[in-house]
Amino acid sequence: MLKTRHMTFPITLAALFFAGAAIAAEEPAKKDEAAEPVIVGNPPAESPFGQLKIGMSYEEVLAIVGKPTSENSWCTGKQHIPFYFGSDRGRAEANFKGMGQLKFNSDVTVYPFRICKADKPTTLIHVLYDPDSTGELAK
């Protein structure tokens, strides 16, 4: 009787583990649609925005498009997740008059007391082509 009681806990634990693994395998993979690279609008092939490709570095983009009219950067909040080393801990956007907006992943610096500063933009993740753009930051 005593032997049975000690074996029940490990067997129950193993059953819960395998049941959870089976449920996780059946669920479809969920995607974070906001983080997916995307091109919005239909930039003409001869325009600077038409020559951009998702994944280009910030320096490559500036060599093609030129200096932005306005820029902004921020932290996404993922910098506070322990052991998260993904590339989307910071974001940066560059607005161009008459062309639209570009969004980049950005390096971040985390200071004491959970203060975060988005630094240098790294890779292009979103292109929004808008020929009527003023180039100003959204208010």
C-alpha cells in the first residue's frame, strides 16, 4: 500500500506532461501579425520606396531613400522579459515627405530602474508607401 502511494505522484506528473504536449501539438501556430514584415501600398518600381526590400539594414535604406524628414524610436516592452534576446525589443520609424513611412527594429539600452532607450535602427520591417505623406510624426 505504501509503495503504491509513492508511485502515484510521478505517474500523475508524467501523464499531465504528455497531455499538455499533445494539446500544444494540436494547436495551430499563432503569429504576431504586427511583427510580421510587410509592405503597404504600391510603390512604383522606379521610386526609392520601390527599391526597398524587407530585411535591409538602416544604412542601405538611407543610401537609397536619403535623409528622413522626421524620426522617432521607442522600446516595445520586450526588453523586460527575462532571457529574451530577440531583435524586436525596440522600434524606430522614419517618415519621408511625399513617400511615406519606414519602420525598423532597433537596438535598445536598458538602464537601472527599468529605463529603456531605443538606439540605432537595425533592419527594415515595414514599408508604408503614401505619396501624400507630410513627413511629420503622428500626433
